[in-house]
Amino acid sequence: MRDRDYGVFRMFGKKLAAWLVGRPRDALAPGVRHHMALAAFVAWVGLGADGLSSANYGPEEAFLALGGNTHLAVYLAIATAFTVFLISLGYNQVIELFPSGGGGYKVATTLIGPYAGLVSGAALIVDYALTIAISVASGVDALFSLLPVEYQGLKLGVELVMTLVLMVLNLRGVKEPLHLLVPIFIGFVLTHGALIIYGVLYHAPMIPDIAPATWRETRHFAGEIGWFGVIAVLLKAYSLGGGTYTGIEAVSNNVNILKEPRVRTGRWTMVYMALSLSFMAGGLIILYVLWDVRAVEGQTLNAVVFDTILGTIFGADSALAHGILTLVLVFAAGILFVAANTGFLGGPAVLANMAVDRWVPHQFSQLSNRLVTQNGVLVMAGAAIATLLVTHGDVDVLVVLYSINVFVTFTLCLFGLCVHWWRERRRNPDALKRLALAGVACFVTGSILIVTLSAKFTEGGWLTVCVTGCAVTLGIAIRRHYTRTGQALAKVDALFATAVPSRRDAPEPEMDKSQPTAVFMIGRSLGAGMHTLLSLRKLFPQQFRNFVFVSVGEVDSESFRGEERLHELQTEVSATLEHFAAYCRQRGLPSATFESFGPDIIFEINKLVDRVLAEFPNSVFFSSTLIFDDENWAIRQLHNGTALTIQQRLHRRGIPMVILPMNL
């Protein structure tokens, strides 16, 4: 009865997962990557939305940091628009140099060194978790600006629910959330753009007087606190508005999901994003000045200025004005939720790249049946939820945490470009021009990072530094373990390499498929497979008449990036299986091989088991597991325990399987 209940529960779980996440996709199906790739416009929605949405909180934080010195906001608007284009041009170089994606992580790793890459990657992971948290929190703030102040206590619950909804959408695959939210994105651009243009044109007669009036007030302010004081106030506001520039790196981090030609698509995406972000951020700051906006409890600054503008057009208490304001803020919330989705796209991509380099567990490079890095999506969701709970969804706190890690990545990435172009100065005639651009951008981002750290370290900045530092320390420990394991396996491979004959043209022995058959589950390590085979022949001499070797080529985030890498994976798996078949032929042992490819090893192994049993009904399955002298819970998490999971599933079906230990 208990087994039947378990089976019913398991079947229900599978159906629920299929309904939420969707049906599996075939990783080897022709055109599947093309179907999932993003065109420039759609990429602007999915990736550029992070930058564009920051106009909902970045300009506000910068403007409020000026205090009563609102005349300085004009300088702030100009500096913001200039910085957006400067950083975007720098990241265009990243797209050209790294068309397979990776962004700041790969730039720092390749151009500076692996440990610089680790710092950049750790900062990016924290940054993307904060992207989700701050975007969701700011989006909910926009919606609650329409409600009375007494409803503010419900915001955190709504933020947590919205994070879970976005997580489920991303578990379904990259295209679904983007297609659902494209209309919201377009609505945001049109409504906000129209209000900014109207708001500026309404005060058109004042515009010629803005520059001389600003200069007079600035000189007067400098007479009170000195020019260094003026610069300090500007720099503080400029750095605290650093959230405005977030998302610029998202395109370079995810070039691999863009349509071919990727570099051209990436450049156009950057153009769309730079133009829209500079217009939105700079335009909003100018609106704050022209309409003399002041903070109102329970409302965002954008809600206040738009309410004022619409009241001027339709009347302060007009139902039409309130209806349009509601629509505008719904679009604002929508674009912020689209931006939160960028964290679910970029974070898992960085984790996958770091997993390939062994800074994080290998499981983060694995794809789900929906061909998404499911483990990364779940981690991003968990980190964002934890951040919202710790900060209570306070955007003022989140902006500080967010800006620091963004500019750590910016600075490392742009410094890496400087190093690259300096090395290329004699070989590339354009190297010095590109070096100058990267150098100026690096100086700007580095300055913002230093000012933000000094100004806000005791107000929450320390938390980001500690979390990122812990991620770096953990990455070093994980890589050291994988390195030691790899070295030990390499010794085993070398030891058993002599057992594999160089001559592979021996005649194939006749096979009686009804006889006892040993089925070996072979991974990437030749030595581990040979250890299992030789151990079996020693433990059970003359017991088995047939020897079958099965192997699954795991289609992970690295091998899924192109046809060439998939072909390499197929060639590698076939060559490994041929080694074992040749070994058996040389010794007169009847053998056969089976192979399969897919993102889910367990799922593919189960299919191979059915195929093997259909031909060899009298089969016993064998695999091996690594045994470490210092094995503990942490080490077990770094290895996916595939053999044990398969054994449990086969035993439930009444199929015998033996796991042989392999000491390292």
C-alpha cells in the first residue's frame, strides 16, 4: 500500500511539474537553439529592460541625494546620459571580443586572470539576485503609489509572490516571460516617453534660462561651501544614482542567446538600450527640476511628477487623470518585473560559466528538460527572496547594495579591456583609440565605486562586500576540491590507459543475448570505467558472458551553445565507448554499446536501460562512485550522486544494479 501511495504521489508530482514548467524539449532537435534565440528588439525587452527600468529608481535616488540643491540636477542629468553612452560603448567592445557571451566574468578571467574573474563573477551573481529583488520591490512600490498609505504593510508579501511567479515563468524557458511582457514594455516606453516630452515642452519658455540660472545658483552655493563642497555633493548624488546604469552589462553577459549574427544583434540591442535609458533617466531628472517635485510619503517621485503633469492637463481631481496615472504606473511596475526577469536570465548564465571553470558546483551548468539552467534559476529566486526578507523590500537600502556590485563588475571588465588594448597597441591600429575609450569608462566607473563605498559603507554597503567576499572564498574552496579530484582521476586514467589496446580491428565475438549480461554505465573518465570493468571481472570471474557499455552525453549550458560543440560531445562519447568495446574484442568478450544525449542524465539513462533490457533481458547494471578520504556533507554536494539516484530508481523497478566504490 505504501509503495502504491508513493507511486501515485510521484505521478501527481510529475504532472504538476509538467503543467508548471512545460513539456521537455529535445536538445538535439534541429533549430531548437534558433527558436530560443532572441532578436535585437526582443533582447532589448528581455535584457535591456533591466537598464531602462532603473529609470524608476536611479534618477529618484540621485535627485533626492541633492537635498535642497536641486539646481545641481541639471549637471546630474547631463552626466547620467553621458555615462550611459560611455559604458555602453565600452561594453560594445566586450560583445565584439566575446561573441559567445560571458560578459564581465569572461572578460576579467581571460584578460586579467582567473581570480579577477572569480571576483567579477561573484559580484555579478550577487548583482543579479539584487536585480530581481530591487526590480520587484520598485515595481510593487509603483503599484502601491496608487493606494492609501495604510496598505504599505502588504508590499512585502506581494513582492515575494511576484518573485515566485517570475521563477516559474523562467523554469518554462527563456521565451515565455518575454513574449508575455512585450506589450507592457512597449506601453512603458510610450507612456513615459510621452509624459517626459510633454512635461519638458510645457516649460519650454523656461528652458533658455535654465543654464544661466543654474550657473548663478551654483556659484552662490560654491560661495557658501566652496567648490570642493559642490563637487562632493554632486559626486555623492551621482554615485547614489549608480543604479541607473545597471543592466548595461546584461547584453554582453547573454550574447549566446542572441540571434545570429550575434555581434550585430548585440550592438543593436546596446544602441536601443543606451538611447532609451539616457532619454528616460536624463529626462526624468529634468522633469523633477522643471516641476519642482518634492517627496511624498507612500509614493515614488515618478508618481508625484506624473500626477502633477496629468493634473495640469486634465484637472487635479479628474477621473481621467487618475485613470491615466494608474495605467502609467502599471506599465512602470510591468517594466520593472521584466527587469527582474533579467536576473533570472543573467544570473544562471554566469553561474553556468563559472561551473565550467569549476568555481561553483557542476550542477549549475546542467540544463533541465526545458533546456534552461534550472538550478541557477532556483538559486537566484532563493537569493532574491532572502534579500527581500532581510531588507524588508526597502528600495533605498537595495539601491546601495545594488550599485556597489554593479560597479565592481563594470570596473574589472573595463580594466580588462584596457589591459587587452595595451597589449594589442602594436598589432591593431585602432587599439589606442579603444584603449582611450575603455580607460575613460574605467576611470568613471571606478570613481563611482569608490565614492559609493565610502559614502554608504556603514549604511548597508558592508553587507554587499561581506556577501561577495564569502562567495569568492567559497569559489576558491570549490575549485581546489575539483582540482584535487581531477588530478586524482587523471592518475587513474593514466594507470588504466595501458589496459585499452591500440589495435581495434579484432574480430567481434559471437553474442548470446539470453546469457547473463553486465551493463556498465560509463562517464567521462576512462579510468573510472576501466576500474569498474576490471573490478567486476575480479569479483565475478566467468559469471557474465556479455558486456554492454552505455553512456549519456550530457548537454549542458556549454555544449548547448552551438552545433560544433554538440558534435564534439557526440564524438567524445562515441570514442569513449569504442575504447571499451575494443578492450572486450581484444580479449574475446562479446560486447555492445549504447549512447544517448540530453540535458537530464537520469532521464536518458532510464531510456537506455529500457533499450538494453529489450535486447539483453538477463542484465545486471554496474556503476562506480568516488570515495574521498575526507568526505563530508559539503563534498557530497559538489558531486551529483547520479549513480545512487539511478540505483534507487532501478531497484524500485526490480532491476538489479551494483555500485562499486572507487577510492581517490
